[in-house]
Amino acid sequence: MKHYRQEAGMNLIANFAVPSSRRAIFDLPVCDLGWDDALVFVNELLTIPAGQTSVSFVNAHKMLMALRDREYRAVLSQDLLLPDGAGLDLASKVAHGSPFPASLKAADFVPALLTFMEPPRRIGLIGGPREAVNKTAAKFRRHAPWHDVVVVSEGFSEKEVSSVVVEDLDRQKFDILIVGTSSPSREKWLRKNIRADHARLVLNVGDLFEVTAGAFAREPKVVRMARLKPLRHGFGSAAFLYYVLRHRATRRKRILKRPY
């Protein structure tokens, strides 16, 4: 039997987003809306009465991982991808002649979205170290007290924990799930386990819980706004640029190889 999300096309966003609002980076469609339009768009997804949308904040590291891991690429291809950081701007400049209108980092976008959403929403938090996810929940409650923020689990890396998380989600009803997805394996887990009846909107937020709780140092706001953050996770700008240029150079060959 197929998973419910497979039968539902896995993600409504595939047909919901207009082509003009996306740019192909490594042949993956990345949303190119500015801050205000992105907040409106993601908020509107909650008004869809059925199905589920999964949102991923993609940086240079994630895009390179997608080049090397076919299964992970398939997962990202079904998500609404929001650009995060200088690496995506670099790739956009090479492929499309200009950077993205905005860098939508999860640690900035999610609190803004909570404020933007006027109707009270039930929000579940999954993943991340226990102290970090609990601190994040407390900060979100203070930040937007009209929402109901619930810690579902402090992690789901082990099979036993994963099954407990799914059983807990089966009993609860959420509008939004915010999930600390620090690795491709966790995003694959989400794709296989989180159903539309668990939540209509799933936000894959990387290390947001650790950043919000202060476990990781953040760049000054002026640096984030200027989009000067260096590429992380050991991939330098030169290495990422190499893959961007190579991908552009081989684009014609890939197109000709596609089956019709």
C-alpha cells in the first residue's frame, strides 16, 4: 500500500507555486520571493483544506548533498525550497544573473512567520537537543503567545524514538510541525513518517533550535542582512563555485539525455 503522502502527490506545492516564483539551482526549483511575499505565501498554505506542504531552507551544503545523494535530492524536489545564505545567491548569479530577492534563514523566517500568522495555530516541535528545543519552545511562546507551542520530542535519531514520535503525532493534531533536521537522514525520515493528518505544514529548520537557544553563535544582524555569511560545513566559496560552474557547463548535455 502506498503512503498517504505518495497518493496525495507528496506535496501540494508542486502544482501550487507559479513557475515565475522559482529559480532552478542544480535543477531544483528554489523559491525567489522577497520577505513579505514569502510570509504571505507560506501562511496561505495553511488555508488549503487538505494535503501537506513541506518547507526546507536550503543552503550551499544542502544543495551539494543533493548532488551526491539521489534519494535526498528526491526528497528536496518535493519540498518548497527557500534560499538561505550567500551560496544560493552565488549560484543564482551564475545561473540567472542576479541574487535571490531575500535570504530566508530559518532562524529569522520562522519567528517572523509566527508573528505574521494572526489566527492561533497549534505548533509541534521535534528534534534537537532537549535543552535547546525546550528553550526554543519557551521563546516562541513569549514571542507569539496566541499560538499553542508543544514539544513533541527532543530527538528522533533512534528507531525506538522514531516510533514513539509517530505514535505521539497520531494522537495529536497540529497545524504546523517545526522539525530540527540537521542531516539528510532526518529529512528522509520525515518524508517516510510524517503524514498530512499529522500537520498541514512541515518546516525543516536545520539547526534553528540550537541557534535560538544560543548554543551556536549567530552572525551580527548587519552581516546577515548584508548576506555576507561565509559558506558553512567545510565547503568554501571556491569549491561551491566550481560545482555551480560545472553544473551550468553540463546543462545542455543533461537536457539532451532526458527521456521524452
